[in-house]
Amino acid sequence: MSPRLALFALLVAFAGLLLAPGFARAHGVGTSQFHMTLDGPRLEGAWDIHVRDARRALGLDPDLAPPEAAWVDLRGHEAELRTLLAGQLHFFTGDSVACPLEITPAPMEWNREQNVVRLQLVSNCPTAPTRLGVRCDFMFAIDPTHRAYFSVEDARVTSVGVLRNDLRAATFDVKQFHFWAVLFEFVREGVWHIWSGVDHMLFLLALLLPAPLARSGGEWQPRPALSPTVREVVKVVTSFTLAHTLTLCLSFFGVLVPPAQWVETGIALSVFAAAWNNIQPFLPGRAWVMAMTFGLVHGLGFAGALKNLSMPRNAHGLALGAFNFGVELGQLALVIPALPILYAASRQKWYPRIVMGVGSLGIAWLATLWVLERGFGLRFTLGH
């Protein structure tokens, strides 16, 4: 046989396979799906089943056409289907205590586009579980290739999986909502984020270094007393807090969502600007202006970190407030001990050149590496 005849024969055989009745009727796997939401001990959701599978399970003709006729006929057997399904799906707690399942009286619905029927489910566990199990036996005895996909959304995460003939049950951890636990967790995450964020910390430090000094005649001079230094620090910290809180909220709720690379590069530029202003002042005595301006960029960075956390489903506001409060605690943990140390050191003649000058130069150099890394993709042995 010539190559052309062989290719033609192969195409004819493939076309015949596609047009064969058994192949045309096939609808694949994954036509049984249930989606549940867990709130305390209560589960609510829906079960989607392909009309053909529902009819097969009841011993009806699965190939009745057209789809409208199959649906109308199935609806006449709805009571039988409900009775059958009630014994096919089970939920239980981690210690194997059953969570009785009920198919609610809500009418069975039909999705014409997907040709699936939907029934509403509710299940109540004896207590709010920390581990939840699910078992499904629907269709496996009739069709061992069947797949039952599931998703269970709890207060923090959505657990998904697939059950099959040789794996009909699954158990997974769930997270319940507890006010104080969520509050503590997100405060802790806020503190940890700013402590572990070297760029955030160096930005604050660069702004604090000139706080005990005043610019006079082109030179840095110590402020006459502690109280003016405290006022300057309060202005800087307050400006930074107001600015980053604003953009943290705007970004968290989706109002302002710039690309992450722009944000990270902007944060690196802010560190460089704050440090360089100590070496070659372009905003002398106005560190609070820089804190407010670049604080807007840092807030976008905080929002990115917050969004990466496992959020409580119905308490986004609590998570946002707790995280931001943690950020404030973290920065105060730097500011409060640094203030008296910097003030005492500023009484020395070497402070402007050695501590502030050399320190700011080192911060500016590190920030330059970050800008090159984040903005241009270059890599160095030193970096964030």
C-alpha cells in the first residue's frame, strides 16, 4: 500500500470512530461534581450530575433524545433520584462521626448548556469540625471510570479533590473562623512582614537618621533638645502610616493594583531617595514629605504581602485592620529604641559624617543594587 493510501485509510478509520454511536455518546469523566461551603458545623451546597449519568443510575434509557425530552422524563423520576442520591454521598468529621446529609426540598434544576441537573444539599455535623471527610459511591458500580469532583470552602481555604472507583473517600483539614485567633495571626503577620522586609526597615532608618539634626547654613547641626527630635519623628512616622494605610486599603480592595515589579522597584527607589537626601539634601528638613510620598508605594507592597495570606472568607476587614496594626507595631518596635540612641549619638561631632553620612551611603548603595535587580533583572551577590 502506498503512503497516500495508508494515510487515507487511517483518516477514514478515524472518521468512523468519531461517528460510531458509542463514541458519539461519550461525555467524558467528571460529570458528577459537588460544591459545599462550611460555616461552623453546617455544610451547604449543590450537587451537579450529568443527565445521562442520572438516567443510567435510575435504570432509564441514557440516550433518550433530544436533551429536553431526557430532562422532562428525568423530572418525572425526581423522587426516585433523590432517594437514590441520599445514600450515595456522606460527610463525616475527622474522628469518623457522621454529618447527616439532606437533599433540600428545593426543586431540581436543569442546566441546558451543560446538560446537568442540580440538587441543593445541606449537612450538619455534631460540632464544628477541624477535619472533614467525604465519601461518594455514586455511579462507580455502574461506571468504574466515573470521576466525582468536589470542593469544600471553609472560613479560610477551599479544599478540592477528585474521587474515583478505587479512592471513594478523602479527608482534609478545615479552618474555622475564630475572631481572636484571626486577629492575632494577622497582627503577627504584619509585624513579621515589616521586620523581615529589609527595604521597609532601611527606608524608615534613612528617614530617622537626620531626625535629631537640623539643616543650618548648608550644614547639619544637632537639635537643641529632645522634644524637637520627638516631634520630627512623630511627623515622619505619622506621614508614613497615613500614606501606606491609604494605598494598602486601595490595593486590597482592588481599586489600585499596579504590577508587582513596578511596586518593588518603586520601594527600592524610595530607599535610595531617602538615603541620598541625607547625603545631598534635596528636601532638607522635610523628611515627612518623603515619608508620605513614598509611603504610598510601600502600602502597595504591604497589600501584595497581605493578599498572599490565607484570608478569612467573611472577615476581610478584620484581616486588613489587624495586618496594618501589626505593621505599625513592627515599625514602632524599630522607632522607639532607635530614637534615644540616635539622639544621644547626634550630640557627637562625628554623627553627621560617620553615622548619618556613611550609613546613608551604604543604604543608597544597597538600594541601587535592588533597583537594578528588580527593575532590570540583573543579579548580584548582595541584595534583598
